Amino acid sequence: MTIRRLPETLANRIAAGEVVERPASVVKELVENALDAGARRIEVVLERGGKDLIRVVDDGHGMSADDLALAVERHATSKLPSDDLLDIRFLGFRGEALPSIGSVARLTITSRTGGAAHASAITVENGTLDDVVPVAHPPGTRIEVRDLFSRVPARLKFLKSDRAENDAATEMVRRLAAAHPGIDFTLLLDGRALRFPAQSGDVNGLRARLADVMGRDFAGNCLEVDSAREGFALTGFAGVPTYNRATAGHQLLFVNGRPVKDRLLLGALRGAYADLVPRDRHPVVALFVHADPREVDVNVHPAKAEVRFRDPGLVRALIVSAVRGTISAGAIQPAATEAMPWSRQAQPAAARAHSPQHQSFRPHAPQPGRGFFEPQTRFDIAPSADSRAAVDVETAPADHPLGAAKAQIHDTYILSQTGDGIVLTDMHAAHERLVLESLKRRRGRPETQLMLVPEIVDLPPVEAGRVLEAAEDLASLGLLVEAFGPGAVLVRETPSALGEFDVAGLVRDIADGLAEWGSALPLQERLDRLAGTFACHHSIRAGRRLKAEEMNALLRQIEAEPLAAQCNHGRPTFVKMSREDLERLFHRR
């Protein structure tokens, strides 16, 4: 078989297959060019999902006639002044976008620099170039892409419906708009307009832009992230754990202003929110990684959607510690909007973000002394005649964030009164979180209790083997296990913090968990999941009656734990209703 050179037109179409996947890919390349050109206003127009027309108009610095002729040649770019692929400071740099688009569509570029007497235009139709001609046009650039893939029917048939292509293009503009809040974006889809007005360049401007992009509720349910480590910086906003979504589509991640969907960053995000959100839910974030361009390789993906870091461990650690630390140091926020749909209907989104049930409080620093869940204060005292009866409000001041306990409802929920409303607390879910955080703090130096009679737990041989392989991890949490013949393990010591519990049930649950995730998880996440399994076996069970002082003790310790707004599985532990909510419920307002 003879080797031959491919025709230029075919080579361009092959290159286009990497760069131009669908209309949204064209939008991305053209908008990034406008941003690199210093545009302050960008308008994007699509007709029939971009199949008939994609137009991008900007007010950037424009191109001269000579530059215009070079712009449609492959590997011609103004964005690598030092020819150093390790020092990329623009969104585009390969010089492939325009010639690739021109090889599969009719591409017309009209541009004018600020001091030029007139504009210039060039047309490329499915790989065929026309001459540059003078035209009238204001300073800036206008690019029109018509009949995308009309000469490549095999590619055209893979495009989705007009609506689906419009949605993909909208998502691309949303992400670019979030990354550049100081730019005015307008998107016109078959006559329908979507606009993101320019915002200020400070953190308030970014918050306002993210509210436009991600919804008004995000501004009232996020915490500012600002951290740095060894040349890397992380800024942006992380949603509170109780504000989560069914998919990961509301996770916006950027590296040096470039929107990415990088597996390393997504994995770090999962680690940061581990045991804070349910496993089938996803946090809402907008995070920006800033680094020296030499520390990041953006040339590892044709569409530049993924990046490679020189020190990936450092980046992952930065994201996990910064987000987790922000959530811990930030305010605990009750999940009233999720739990009470009538409250959502009663208030507009903008009002809800500042309403009393959304006002959060900053927890007190946890005290290392005796805890609600420790052996010295276990619930082994007789309950009052009926803990569900009303409790004297004087037993605890109502000015505490979670108020004073008034009653226990259905032997499951604590009803407390605050200065401006009421709070319902799920005592099992809250106590589960408190136990988990206690186990985490003692990891590696646990307090254990020796069992008078060691317990033998029978398991299938495979499951027993998994438990024994994890013996070192379990010992770091206070559970000492050893082999006891084939298909059995012997438990000699248990964590003191757990008190009396079903040891065999815990070991079987550990075996089930190890079968599900085993050694595939990083050590830290594996230990956290094991600790969560321990916590589930000791927490106060629904149906247990508590005395007034016990309920108030639980409320005070919830206030002292920064992550106590959600249990280990991500469910809310308490919800708050303001007096205004109650009055509205009974039509007093």
C-alpha cells in the first residue's frame, strides 16, 4: 500500500472533526477568540440550532487585511508570541479553529481595527478561499458561519434536534459568561434573547454574574472560597451542602479563566463534599483555579476541555481543604427551602435568599471535653414521665441559634423555639453527624474499650477476608479485629465513643461497604466511609424519648459542630421556620 499526502481540503476536514463537533463547539471557539481580542461586548446569534447560521459579533481590537488572510490558514496564530507551549496565556493558541470551521461550512469574517479607514472581509466556503475585500463595518469583528456540515452529510446526521443544539450552545455561553463577569454577553436563539449584563470586577460582581448564570437561589446558598497554596489559588463560591442538584450540570470549574470538565477537579470536588451530600445528589459550585501557565498543560485535549497539572496532588489537596474548610468555618444553614414547598411558593426567589429561615449562624468552636455522644453522657438514665410534653423554655435560652427545646414529636423530632421562630431537628440524623465528627477527630488515637467476652462474627470467607485486610484502617478508628478460623472474625476492642451497640451488625455492614468500594477509594475517603458506618450504629434511634436537658444538650452540640446541618448521608438535620413563615401559613400576613 502506497503512502500519499492527503489533499489539503481533506486534511482540514479531519482536523475539523477534532475541533468542530457540533454548533456549540463553533460558538466556543469564536467566543474565545472574541475574549482573546479584548472584547467588552459579545453577541451570539443562532438559527436552527446553529445549523443554518452562527454569528458572533464583538467590539474587540479587530484584524487588519493582512492578518485576516493569515487567520484562515492552519496553524497561524497571534497567541503564542514566544513560541512556548508551556506559557499559554490566551484561551486559543493553536490556530486551527477558523480554518477547521471554514472547511465544513461557509465562513465569512469581517473585521476592522480601531485606526483603520475601513473594514476587510474574507470568505471561506468548505475549504475554498476567496480574496480579502474592503467593506464597511465598525471597529471589531463579525464572524458568520452558515450551512454547517452541509457538505459533510455524515456529520450532519449526527447532530441532534434544534432545541438540543440550542441548549448545548446556551450552556457553552453560560460557562464562558461565568468565567468573565466583566463582559456583556447576548445570546439570540431563533429570535429569543438571553443576556448577561457586564458586572463589576470584584467578588460582588462575580456573585451577581453567577446568580444570572446559575439562578438567583445560588447567591443565597453559597459560601465564598478564597485559598492559596504553593503558587496555586482557588477562588469562587461553593454551595452549602443542603443546596444540591440531581446532576453535576451545575458544577462550573475553571482553570486560568478556561471552562473545563476535568476528572481530577471533579474527583476533588467529590472528596470535598464526601458525607455532606447524598450519594445520588451533586453540590453546586463555581470554582476558579489560578496558576502560573507553566504549571498547567492545556494542550492535552482537542477541545481544551481537560488539563494536566504538573502537581495534581497539590491541586486536589487545595480544592478539598479549601472547600471543606469553607463549609466548616462558614455558617450552618438550615434547609428550609427544600423541606417546605409552601415556603418556596410564598416568597419570590430574591426575597427567600434574605429571609429569616435562610439567615445562617456561625457555630461555636467545638469543645474537646465531654460530648453528648461520649460514654460519660450516654442516654442510660430514665426518661421523664413523658418527654413529649411541653418543656419549660427557661431550661435553655431561646436566643441560641437552635433555640430551647419545647417538645419531642413522634419520639423522633425535637421542636425548639428561637427568638424569631421555631426549629425542627431530626435527633437521629443530627446525632449521627456528631458521632462521625468525634470519630474523625480521634482517628489514629482512638479511645477503646476491651470487651469482657470477645465477639465472634461469622461471615462468608470472602467477606471475612475483606474485613481482615482492612484491620489496620479499622484499628485507627478503635475497632480491633483478628482472624478466628475460616469465615469468622474476632472483635476484641470497640471504640469507647460508641458505647453499647450491635457489634456483629457493624462488622457485617463494614463487610458490605468494603465489597462496594473496597480499596478503590483513596485512604482518606475509605476511612471516612468506615467512620460513617460506625456512626450509624451508635446514633440515637428514632423512637427514643429524651429528657428536656438531653434535648437541649443535643441542640447545643449541634450548634458547636460546623458540619451538623446535614447528616452523614447528606440529609438535612434541622429546618427553621421564622415567625413570618408561621403567620403566612395561617394567613395572618
